[in-house]
Amino acid sequence: MKKINIKEFFSCLLLTAYCLLFFGCGYTIQTKANLPFDTIAVGKLENKTFEPKLQDRFSRSLAETFAEYGFRVNSSARYRLEGEITRFELEPLVEQNLVATQYKVVIKANFRLIDTASGRSIPLVAESPFITYFSSAERLENVLAQKELSTAGALKNLSQEVVRVISYNTPKNFAYLLLTASDIKDLERLIFKLHKSEDPVSLYLLGQMSPSTRQMLHEYAESKVPQDKIKPVLVEELNTVMQGISIFDEKRFAHITLTEETKKLIKQNPSGLERMRLNRLLIEEAYPDEIEKLHKTAEKEKR
């Protein structure tokens, strides 16, 4: 019988626990390639509490956390974080002989992510309390030292929550990048171009669609499918394409006059949210008479 190596046994046990934690419980490891964008600006962070320098400490914690997730902080970035810390309290919880021995630090804040190009503001964290605890029955200077450590922990938790929400929830918050039925200006002409596939962009897009959708386009051309049935299907198919890989190919778009904004974005080889924006721009520039431009859609929503 083979003798069990205790060290190897515990190593395997630790590895198993690690895998269960990150894969069995629904967690995923965030990589830079999966970020909605890789550069962010940090705007005004206002301290509305009486705790001095709280905003400076939070700014440092936030910068460290952004770096840990793979973001670069740059003042000229398209997306900017702004917010305010609205509450800071040090609350005694337990007393012994009229002396507090346990304390609670409570921090509340509001933050928003702003798309500086469109002016859109997306709320991120709103008034959720971030709480840490510590115990100290010693002199005042020791209590203050423990308070500083506990405050740093609460600010770190707050930073992680802000960055986590940006990393994982931003795409759905910026769903305005996707097409809606009202963005289709000329459905009949769009279907005609896709169905005929006489240009490389239409040929590519048609190839990305499901067989049932391609059949529906064919039936529409023969007046067998009503507009109100085919339009949502076509919009969904195009949105699926936009959320995938970059559709740009130099030969595929050689016949399309691209804007400077689109050319600049292509050079950046964007990922995540910015890649989705690039795909939207490419599609609308390939079909200028059939699909509404993104900035016009945003202007309508502001009114």
C-alpha cells in the first residue's frame, strides 16, 4: 500500500478548495481583456463629511484598486468617475466601566460614471454603507490609531465595490450603444442590402445571422413576413454581432467612407464597451441611410 505524503495531501486539499471558491460558486477572474474599457479618469470626489482629508485617502485607495483590476487612470479618458462621500461616523458599540471597547466605522457615498463624449451619467454606488469594526480599550491615541486602520479598510472596500461595478455592470448600463427598433430608418432597404449581399459588409453580417433569420429575410423579400415581425429579429441579430468581436476588416470596409472618430478607435484595437461602440459606428457608417447614427439617438433621449 502506497504511503500518503501529508504535505502533498494538504496541497491538493488547498488547490481543491481554491477551485471550488472561484469556479464552483460562480466567481470569475477578471482579466484586462474583459474590461469594458482600460482607461478611466477620476474627476471631483467631494467630501461632505467632517472627517478631514477623507477624499484624498479615498483617491489613493481608488487609484490602487483600479491598477489591481487592470485599469489605467488618465485625466483625458473618455469615461470619468465622479462622486461624493456623504457620511462618516465613528460609533461606539460596547462599553465596559463607562469606557467604549468596540467601535464601528460607517462610510456612505454616491458615485457615477460619466461618458464625457455623450454626457451620459450612470449611477454606480448610491448610499450603501461600508462598515468596519475594531476593538480598543486602551488610551485615546491607540483608539485613534485603530480608527485610522479601520477607516482605511472601509475605504478599500468602497473602492473595490466601485471598481467591481464598473468592471462587471457597465456594459448593461451602457446598453444605449445597442440598436433599437426606432434606430432602423429604412427597414426595407436594409433588408434588401443584407439579402442581396452585393457588398462585403452585408455578406459578412448575413453570414453571422442564424439560418432562421436568413430564411426570414428571404421570405420578407417575397412579401411573406410582415415588418413588425422581422424588425425585432433583425435588431437582435445585429446587436449580437455588435457585442462580439470587432467586425472591422480593411478589405471588408474598403468601400466605406469612415469618420475620423471611427478611424481613431480602430487604431486603438479596443476591447469591451469600446469595441461594442466601434462595431456600432462601423455598422451605421456602412448603412447611413438605413440606420440612425448613435449621437442622434442620444440627442433624442435628452429631449
